[in-house]
Amino acid sequence: MSEEKIRPKINLTRTLPKPNPYAMAIDNEYKDIAFNEERAPLNKSKWRSDVFKVSDVTPMDVEVGTGAGMHFAHHAAKHKDRCLVGLELKYKPLIQSIKRAKFQGGVHNAICRYHAFNLDLLFAENEINNMYIHFSDPWVTPRKPKNRVASRVLLNEIYQMQRSGSFLEFKTDSREYFLWALEEIKETKYKIEYQTLNLYDQDNVYKQNNFQTSFEKIFVNQGIEINYIKLVK
């Protein structure tokens, strides 16, 4: 795999010819906790102080690809002593995610319309704690591994952004993607705490602590094995 840094470009919210209500909500109703692709990087190194108004020692986690926000809301409800920043590109699930988190009583949560490959523009070194990468696009048809999130390039960047003792959790229904990611992980400084090709095969603490979204439940009901790994810094 090439080590070249990919800088994907996305359409700007402010230039949308006909923004839908979800796109408009980013810069209006939810502007204090939902950030478009231009405002989000302005918070780099200042998420705790300027956005969440908490001390620098308060844990701050990140979820890449929140989807409709099921796990995002679960985290908001379960970890009210932690901050959470979610990344999502599509407007509707982006707003759904932050609304669900607010409904669960999450007070220190924010959402960004931002691409995972540009995380280094969003967070400073040693700024974040735990990282969640759940069911990101496996890019198997057509085969475009350079677009995969769990690459050595991005993982090494995330490692630098995380504080000591933090973890990274990666789940996918794609065996091809997972096996490819394992080879990428070997080229990082992460230590593997636990890995499995079937998260639901054994009744251990990782299965018990796993939050199953409706999306994941569909896979499980179809007999698709869930690949899982937990990495620690």
C-alpha cells in the first residue's frame, strides 16, 4: 500500500444549491454542537475548552462514521462523564446522531461533517482518548483498499492523537477488510488487547460490553460473523 496521504474533498455546505432541512440545521438549530466541514477544524486543540467547556483532563472520545447515531446515543447515555465527537458525511444521519444523543441526556457531545482521512486537521496530538471505527465502508467492490479507514497511515495518525492508555475499537462484517486491516495494524505501534473473527462466538467481556445497533443485528441474524479488534496505546 502506498504511504501517500489522501486528502479527499467534499462539497461545502454553504455552497449547496438547495440545502435540505438537515443541512440547514448544522449552521442554525444545532450550530453549537454540529459543525460543517469548514467550522469543524477551527476547534482543533480547543474541543474541550471552547466547545464542551470542560477541563483538559476530561476524557474525549471520537466515533468515525456515526450513521444514524445508535452507538453515538448509547455512548452519550452510558458515559456522561466523557465527551464524544462524531464524524459523519451525510446530513440526515448527522443530525439524527446529535438529536439522539441529546435525547439520551448527553451534554458533552458534538458532531462534524468531516472525512476520516482528514482527522489530523481536526484533532491535535495527544488531544483525544478512545476511538470507535464501526462498520466503515470495506471497499471490496470494486477493490479500493486505499479508501479504507483502518489503514496504517490513518491508524498511525490516530495513535499520535490519542492519549496514553486509550483504546481503538474496530468492527466490521467484512472478513476481507478485517484480514487486510490486521496486516496494516502490524505496521503501527498499537498493542492488541483482543481480536476475534466472530465477536458472538464466545460469551466473554467483549461480547457482553458490545452495543449491538439495529444495523449490526441484521448482520448477526443473517449469520454473518462480526470481526472485532481492540487496540491499546
